[in-house]
Amino acid sequence: MRHLLTGFEFSQDEYLDILETASAMKKDPAKYRATLQGRSGAIMFEKPSLRTRTTFELAFYRLGGHGVYLDLQNGELGKRETIADYSRNLCRWVDCLVGRVFAQSTLEELAKYGSVPVVNALSDLYHPAQAMADYLTIKEHLGKIEGVKVAYVGDGNNVTNSLFVAGAILGANVTCFCPENRSPDAAVFIKANEIAKQHGCVLNVENDISKLKDFDVIYTDTWVSMGDNTPLEAVKKVYMPYQVNQNLVDKSGAKIVMHCLPAHRGYEITDEVMDGSKSVVFDEAENRLHIHMAVLAKLINA
Ligand code: CP
Ligand code: NVA
């Protein structure tokens, strides 16, 4: 049985296979209508979501299966009963658990005590299916992933970690430009960097935003992630030099601009860039659906 907990679980061939399957499903969805017939999943979210929730539910539906949404926004997992018992219950009914959680350890526990695949739909540390959709989007727009130069600009967070992991596995060069003390997770970086070395690509963390030149892709995300109640205004001064505005995009040479969304217009990205000709943010959002279909098919039908 396989899980998608961190993104480290899959080889380059498996990533490429997921991306190819997603493309095929995007092209001809009717062909896959019975792929998960009679199968179901529990979709458990401790945090809000537009894209991830909608696309996981639709992914089950489009493959002939059913996703049951469990709203946990009024309480974290493990409060009403233990996570272990929660998992043991659900596994008697469904074929997969999809979880958006505060703590990565919650997903690890669901997997430990359950008997079905667990999919990470965002945790404090990773957003692995997001990264898969992101690299599919890069492939569609730039024709390749290997050797592509990606600049992530802003707060080093769960999305950054997953861009590093998937980038290293797929052979992309990824640099995170962020303020000091806002770097992505050091342990994830070290592990991803080992894989990058094997695949001939380079990962970097850089504070000096003036070095943002000669990149193919600019990627940004919110300066304050879910679970952190700091108002955006309070961090504005620290992050403003890293705002993805037209000047920054022009200097970078980037061909496309990406954002996992939701966007905070006027903060990490300006209207001009978000609505500009290089923005592929809604292609990226669309690809969440196709990737989720491919991931669920792979894990549930394994
Ligand atoms: N990008 C993303 O995960 O969006 P949601 O938080 O709306 O699911
Ligand atoms: N880093 C953001 C991503 C939202 C999709 C968060 O965790 O809130």
C-alpha cells in the first residue's frame, strides 16, 4: 500500500507517470469514468479550502467513485476521539483518506493506524499534490521540467518545501528567495538536495532578491499561512522587497508566473502581474483536478 504523505515516496518515473496520466485524463476524461467505480474516500479538512476540496471531491466523482467530505473546521482531529480510532473507523468504510491538517504528524498517525492509502492535501510541512499540479503546469507551458529554473519568491513554507521535493525528483532547479529567518524547512531542504544532486539539478535558498535574474518561472504564495493568525499588515515590511510585481517579473526574465492561490492581491502579488499575460495561475488551479484524479487512481488501484 502506498501513501502520498510527503512527496518523497515516489521515484522520478512514478512522478512522470502521474503527470502523464493526469494529462491523459485531462484530454479524454470520459475514458476514465469507471476507474474508481464502487470506491470511495473520506476527505477530512481541518483548514479552509476552495481548490483542494473541490478538486478532490470532483476527482472521485469523475472517476466513478465517491468522496465523503468531513468538515473538521470546528475542531482538530484527535479531539473527539483519538486519531488512531478515527482512522480505524474510516478504513472500514472507505478506500482512501485525504487529509488537510495542521500537523504533518496527524497524517502519519492516520496512515500508521489505518489500512488504506492516505493523501496529504496540505499540512504545516508539505503540499505534495499541489507541487505535482505545478510541475504539470510548467510542462504544459515550457515544454519540459528538467533543467527549468524556478524562482519561488516570498515566505519559505509548505508550498516551498513541496516545490523543492518534487523539483528535485523531476530535475528542476529551484531557488527560494525569502527574507532571513523565513527559510523553508531545513530538514526537508537537506533531504531534497540529496535527490537533486543525483538528478543533476540545483536547489538554493537566497535572501538577496537582486539575484533574481535569468529564471524561467516565478512562483509565489501567501506571506502568512493558514494556522498563523498574524495579520498580513504586520509582516508587510519584511516581505515587501519580495513582492511579485511587474518590475520584479521583468528583471527576472521569467516566462510564466505561478501562485498556488488564494492570492492576497497587493501583498505577495500585484493585480498587474496576477492578471497579466505571464500569469498561469488558473491553469495551475485547473490542473489540481487532473492531478488529483491521477493520484487517487494510482493509490487506490495499486
Ligand atoms: N492552493 C490550494 O491548496 O488552495 P485551497 O487552499 O483553496 O485548497
Ligand atoms: N502556504 C499556504 C498555502 C495555501 C494553499 C498555507 O498553508 O496557508
